Amino acid sequence: MAYYTVYWPQDWLDELRKSNDTGPVKVVFGSIHSRMPSIASIKEGDVVFPVSLLDRHLYIMARLEVTHKERAFDYCIRELGNPYRSLIPGGVVVKVSDTFFYAKDVSYKSLQSVPENLTMIIPGDKPHCKHQEPFNCCAEWAVWGRKWQCYPTAPHS
């Protein structure tokens, strides 16, 4: 078992407060950017601690024991009905509007221009907590589990 920390920036905590998302923490995402760094090395049995810096103090926001790891796209489609800002895997195209479709490295401006060999995803939101949405673009991995613990949030300044 290994222990990891992931940083939740202040603007993300503000979004969680605005949406009244006080936990429990069900998922933690990682991306290819420093704002949401990679969690590719995390595996089942590891423990993740989302942390944040508030008023020059480091706070542990939650504890999540990982029981599952999967592509962020797969988690978002299954649990949320929408890919949000997760990386779209090869072979998939997501309907963004009636005239715009987005795939891994290309976009299409009409349904007729979408190759037939791609799997079409038509998003539809399912009820969920705000923290279940990736807070940054290019979410690559999602880790989640059934054993979690939330800690009281830090005092507001």
C-alpha cells in the first residue's frame, strides 16, 4: 500500500462550496497537466489524500482508499453521463451539439463527416456531486473506492 497526495486549488474548493458538495469524496482525477497531475502510478489498495493550502496552512480534505482505477472518460460516462473534460479515447466521438462532434484529435462539423467506424457518445447528465467532475481539462485517470473519509473543511477567511 502506498500513500499519495493530490492538490485541490482554492478555486476548486470555492466551486465545491458553491455547489454545496461537502462529501463524501467518491473519486479523484489525474491529468497530464501540473494543475491536476498524473495519478497513473496509483493502484488498488493505495490511499489518496486530497490536500489544499488555505491561509498558509496545509489541510487534508479527505482520505480515499482506492479500490478501482480506470480511464477518466469511462468513469465520467458511466457515473455522470457526460465526459466533461476527460480525454476522449481513440475510436470514440462525442456529440457536442447538432453541428459539432469531437474525437480524440479531431473535430467534425457535421454528422455526415464523422467516420462510421467511431463509437458515438451522446452526453446526458446524471445526478452527481461537483467533485465527480474533473476540475481541469484532459483528465486521464480516475481512482475511486468505497472506503473514504471526509475531514471538516478549513475555516473560511
